Amino acid sequence: MPLSGGDSVSGLRGWLSRLAPERRADSVRPAAVPEPAPSEDPVVASKVLPKFLSYLATRPAPIILDLGPFSGSNVTFFGQLLSCKVLIEDLFEDLDRHAREGRLDALPSFLSKRFTVEDASVDGVLLWDLCDYLDRPAAQALGTALARLLRPDGALLAFFGNASHIGSPCTKFIVADESHLRVRPHASTVARQGWLQNRDIIKMFEGMRVADSYLLKNGRREMLFRKGGVGRPII
């Protein structure tokens, strides 16, 4: 359900609220101390996030797997909007540890066995821009694992940079509303590596289809994947 033309953010909120009128955050972590005021964080519009939310709103008590750094405000946002469970699996922390220990070559094997949740038990995955920090073998191992965890027709949100983003520092995404994200610097020992070509991205998520893909003015690509079926070409 894209937000364009006469549609509004409040319209999407109302539609989602009718599907899940009573909700609270449900996470594997206890409630966190409120995060600092994000007034200075850059705010970027997202074309994929509203579609990700619209899909999850059709699922009863959905389960979301968040692979980014823990954000209490994100857990609250998704929990209140969707009455969902948010599973936090901070892969940036794992990536940092492997980098500090000089074991980045072990990442493909690690990521293949990283998750303990049951296969086909997750409705949505927030991959964010994690693949920008992985080499191709590690990205392939992660994509295969996530395709296994998603339920049929499950959704995965992902961002991909281009050559201009190589070497740039790590970022953390904070959901501002149903169609905007705050981009916050995140301390990390890793930086973005080489970018993935379209054919590499499709190969990485074998068994999934591209539901939507947008190339933004800054060169970053937003993508929404769904498990199973035939997707559309990446433009």
C-alpha cells in the first residue's frame, strides 16, 4: 500500500490499526531505556517500508526478525502498530566480533548455522543494509539461511549501496514513521565492502522473488523480497 498522491501516513496508520486495534511491544529483550532525542539524525523517505508494513498487517500476530543493532523505539513501533513479536538478532555485533578476532573467513559457516528459530516460522525480516558489510560467500550463506526461516510468502526488507558507499561507516536505522527512517551513526570495526550486482542479489535470495525495487537518488537500492512465486525484474 504505497503512500502517494492523496494517501497519507495517517491513512496507512488507520488501515493498520483496524487490522490490529490493540497492541503492545513483544520482544525477546526487556524494555530498553528510551533512546536519545533523534533531532539531528538525517531522515530519509522509504518506499519499501510501507509495503513491508502493509503485508505484515495482514498476518495474525506476525513474527519479525530484526538483524540490526537493538533499538527500543523500533521494537515499540512495530509492536504497537502490528501486535507482533520482534526477535532481535544483532548480526553487526557478530560481524564486529569476527573482525576483531581476525576470523572473517569463518562468517559463511557461522551465518549458515547462526539462527535457532524454526524453519518457516518468521513472517518478516529486517535485513537493513547488512549485506553491504559482507563478502559474497557470507552474503550468500546469510541469504540462504533467511529464505529457510521465512514462512511461505514471507517478506524481507533490504537496502543495498553502490560503489560510492564503499568504506563508509556503519549506520543504524530508526523507524520515524510508516514511511520514514532516521539514519544514525553506529560504532563498528567494519566498513562497507564491494557492492552487489543485481544478478548477485537475485542469486543470494534463491527461492525468493523481488516484489518491489527502487533505485534512490543517492544510489542506494531499496528492495522488498517475498518467499516463493515469480518476481519482477530489478529496475
